[in-house]
Amino acid sequence: MPIAHDRYAVFGQPIKHSKSPRIHQLFAEQTGQSLVYTAQEVSAEQFAASAAAFFAEGGKGLNCTVPLKELAWAFADRKTERAQLSKAANTLVLQADGAILGDNTDGHGLITDLITNHAIALSGTRVLILGAGGASRGIIGPILDQSPKSLTIANRTTDKAYRLATEFSSKGVITGCGFDDLQHLQFDLIINATSASLNDQIPPLTKGSLAAKGYCYDLAYGDKPTPFVQWGWNNHALKSLDGLGMLVEQAAEAFFIWRGIRPKTQAVINLLNSERRL
Ligand code: NDP
């Protein structure tokens, strides 16, 4: 008789190049867990029906990526505090009573990669986030928890940056603005949370935006350095990183929520880095 494996999946659109199945397979091998993790192309219109069918057919947990995180949040019967705050969920969990719990592990992933993997402390620093979409929603709360001196959100559609800053204003010193307002301002850490890199573009940044000994972090990642990572190098960042480490760390947190075992991440990050076609 075939062994029944617990089933997990990532839903998104596009999903073909997702590294999540490989990451979770490596975690499962490392921790001796028996599970199957697949990637499924699901549009926003299909999401609610596809997620309901997945859980009805015995699925244990889902990851949700672009453009489904807000929909996944709405789909969840219950939300963790960090998902509630971000109004976006990247992890859904089937609970013992049949309810679906929504969580958001993106912020945990970013903070772990910055602080644990790269020794980049945020306390007392001036942080700039470019972009005000779903990813920004997930990382603002965890960044403010690190007590930066200030957090600025700059977005192409300025209203969205204002709205996000207002929403999180009770958690720390946070300001929303447009890209034009960034001239003459300096930051110790600039995080690119726009999807511009996916089209080989970069948000308009002025020379001098990055303070001496500052850092750059692009949430996007690819086989080649993203345009924003290159901007960081050209502007003398101490480190200019892409989001591969965050991807692995947010996956490890989801794995822990699902399986109760925390996988080791460094070996997986090293392996994925070695597989890049540079
Ligand atoms: P959304 O579609 O929700 O938001 C996209 C954001 O990018 C918006 O603020 C949008 O501005 C802005 N934007 C898009 N194109 C441009 C451009 N050419 N110039 C300036 N701004 C632009 O996407 P997400 O927030 O979900 O994802 C953002 C990025 O983060 C993606 O690259 C995604 O892959 C990455 N990500 C990585 C993770 C990881 O684990 N490493 C986890 C989550 C996300 P406007 O509002 O004006 O449209």
C-alpha cells in the first residue's frame, strides 16, 4: 500500500519558477519529515475555490504568494497577531478543529536574514522601505519591533505609502512619502520591496540616499544580482543583498508552524546560492 504523505503546496501566479517546493523538500529530508509539497498556478479569481478544494481533499497547509496574500488573509478563519496586523497571509494552516489559521512569516524571514545571517542590526537606524504592496505590509511591523530611529515608506502611488504609515503609526516612528520626497534624506538601510526588479527596473533613487556604511536589501532575488543590488554596490553599501535568504527563512518559519520542527537554514541557503547561474 502506498504511504500517505501530508500534503502542502504553494499557490501563486506566476509560480513556475518558485523555489519553495525545493526548499521544503530539503527541509523535509534534513528533519526526516514525510511530506509532499507542490506548486500550483492559481489566479486571484480561482483562489478561494482552489484553497477550499485543497483543504477539503486533505491538504495540511498552504503558502500563498503574489498576488494572493491579501486574499489568503481574508480566506483564513483565524489570524495570528502578525497576520492580523499586516492584513496579508503567506501561510495557511489546517487546525485540529478544521478551521484555517492565517499567518505571515515574511517579516520573520527578513529580520532573521538581516540580523542572524548578516549581523545587520536595526535598532537606532534610519530605515527606508521602497514600495507599499503586500510584502511591505508583512515587514513593517517586525521592522518597527526592532526599534529603528525612523522608518520611511516611499511609494510610486504616494497615497498607499501615506495609508500604510497611518495604519502602523501606533507601533513606532513611521512616515509615508513619494519618491520625489526622498531627495536630501539619508538612510542606514534601504529595503526594496517594490516588484520593479522583476522587470529589471529600479525605483528612482538619488545618489547620497544611502548613508556611509549603509546596507541595501532587495526582497526580490534571481540568478543574477538585481538592479537594486547593483545600485547598492555602486553606492558603496557595506552589504547589498537580495531576498534569497529571506525566502528560505520565511519558509523555515512556515515549516516550523506546520511540522513543529525548526529546520537549519544556512546549509539550504548555501546550496541555493551555489546553484545560481551567475
Ligand atoms: P505587490 O504587487 O503587492 O506590490 C508591488 C509594489 O511595487 C507596489 O508598491 C508598486 O507600486 C511597486 N512597483 C511596481 N513596479 C514598480 C516600478 N517600476 N517602480 C516603482 N515601484 C514599482 O507585490 P509584493 O509587495 O507582494 O512583492 C514585492 C516584491 O517583493 C516582489 O519582487 C516579490 O517577489 C518580493 N518578495 C520577496 C519575498 C522573499 O521571501 N524574498 C517575500 C515577499 C515578496 P504602486 O503601488 O505604485 O503600484
